[in-house]
Amino acid sequence: MIRYIALIMLTLLIPMFVGAENLSWNFTPTSVEVNNLNTASFDPVEPWSQPDLTQLTITNQSTLESYALDLKMGVYWNDRKLVEANYQTKPGVQLLPGAQFHLGNRDLITNIDNVYFQKKPEEPELSVDSAINSNSTLKSAVLAGFFPDGDLQLRVWVRQSPVPDDPWQEPGTDYQAFTIMIRNAGVINLLSPGEPIGQNPPILSNAPLSFLWNSVFTGFNPQTLTIREYPPTFPPQSGNIANTGSLFFQKPDCFSGFADFLPFIPGNYYAWQVSTPLTNEYSNPNSTTTSTFALKSNWFVFRYANEPEDGSSVAEFQARLNNLQNNDLRNIQVEGYVPVGVVVIDGITYSGNEALKLIDSLIGQDIKVLLKD
């Protein structure tokens, strides 16, 4: 008799396990990466305002059985649960054999019933306050309007509906997750070469020039080095630096440094900047609303000058200018201006001994000095 009872119990249990095995669910995509996540972006009271980031697909792999479903959704911050909600399929709604339910994050982080599911009886309302009250560090950041660095994860469990109103305890590790990886990009600080726009640009002649900067490494923010070129008569100004001159060089996908033998022209000014595109919840491929913006460094400026081939230096160039005994030139030197080691006449650039000889030819002559932009 005991054998028959055991056989009956086993027969009754088999449909329950088969039903569980016939259900599968997954997120597409499973993760996104952002530099900034606004705390108001996932309002369960107005879910239609949320960015459309992911889709949960629940599949009935059975060819015979239809299922009413339970769904548990939990929001986790760095593996610590913040809030959860329990849903059940609406009366009369079942997942038919071979069919699928499709749910976006707007259907999961919500206090409003969707086409398939409704909240279980006596289920509390979701709110941002209830989500953050369990974590004081997170709460301070969220109340300031942003999420700090970390992983915000949406976990979902699905099962065939049991007895109505049966409490669903923490269902273990059999879940699928969607993760928002938040990595704030901070700022980009340029180091060398040059000085910030607005200061006297240094004269550089070494090659190759090494471009160095500090920035936060997020793992998904490609950085672009941009160098612009300006003629001697039109040095860059802070108000129009990005819109004047010409694009000299651009290098994408570099991080913290770059060095190469670039064809700098003696006497010309050069300004450089590093930028990276920033992403938020609205600037990913799955969002129905787009937003594009970038993090940019300040501009650094320098002037380039070749060292003369005969070994004469910029200091010697300055000494030859001093031999002209011109007060205007002395005053310019006092103000911080230094020669670049070249002489330009009728569009032709002279350097080295040729430039020095041209300066020597001016000794004893009446010279008028003008400064031009």
C-alpha cells in the first residue's frame, strides 16, 4: 500500500516539475553601460516616462500545456536588495503552448497593471523612497539626483502559478538579470604639452611631442585627441578656439597619452583637447529617446619652433634681437613674449643661420614693431 501512495505522490509531482522546466525567460540586452543615471528615470508612478532599455521575453516551451504565471521582480544595488514586487497573470490570461510574453522595464518597474500581469493582492506600492531607504550611502547620492558608481540590477523570477495568494519566499538563484553598470567619468585634466588657453603659450621644439592627460578609466569611454593649427598671425583665442584655425590631427581610441612625430610647422600655434562621448539611460541603442553629449577637457596651447640645424638656439635668436637696440622689442620681451626661432618674409619662412643673418641685416636701421593677432 505504501508503494502505491508513493507512486501516486510522484505522479502528482511530475506535472509541477514539467511546468517549471517548460518555462524560460531572458533579458535582451542583459546590460547597458552609462556614465550618468538620473534617479527620476525609473518612476513606477509614471512608467511611460522611463527610457526603454531592455525587454524580458517569457517563453512557454511546452507544446501542450498553457500556464498562468507568477513573476517576482527585485531591484538590487551592488547585490543588495532594495525593493521587490510580486505579480500574477490577470484572470483569464495564460501563456499558451509555444507562445511568448514580452515585457519592457516599463512593465516591470511600475504600479500599473500591464497587458499580461497585475500586482498581487496586498502588494505595497513601489517608490523611489522605499528603494533607497535601506542603504544610507545610496540614499544620500540619490537624493542629490544621481546614482554613484555601481551596478543597478533588475532580477526576475518566473514560475507556474501555485495556489492563489500563496506567499513566494526568496526563490533562490534561478533568475534572469538586467544590469545597468554606472561609471561616472569625472573630468579630463590635461598635463602637457602647453598651457591652458588664456596663458602665454610655451615655445616647444622637441620631437616627438608627448601628449599626456589624466582621466577616469571606465572601460567603455573611448577618448579622442584633437589638435588644431593656427598661423603665426592668428593665434587661438579663448572665445573662438574651436571655430578658428584648422583641424591638424585627430586620434580616436587613446587613453592618457599619445606621442608621434607629427609634422608641426615652425612658428604656428597648436591647441589640443581630449574628449569622450558620455552615455546615460537615454543614449544607448535600445532607448526610444536619444541624448548625445560629451565630456571635454580644457584647451592647451603651445607654439612650435625647430631648433636651428647649426646648433644655434632660441636664446641666441633673442640675443641677436637684443643687438637691434629697439625699445619696442625690449618691452615685448618684458611682457613675456619670446621668439620662436624663425623669420617670415613674404610668406617664406627662414630659420637657423638664414634667420640670424636677416636679423643682423637690421642692425642700425629704424625699426617699427607691431603686434598683430
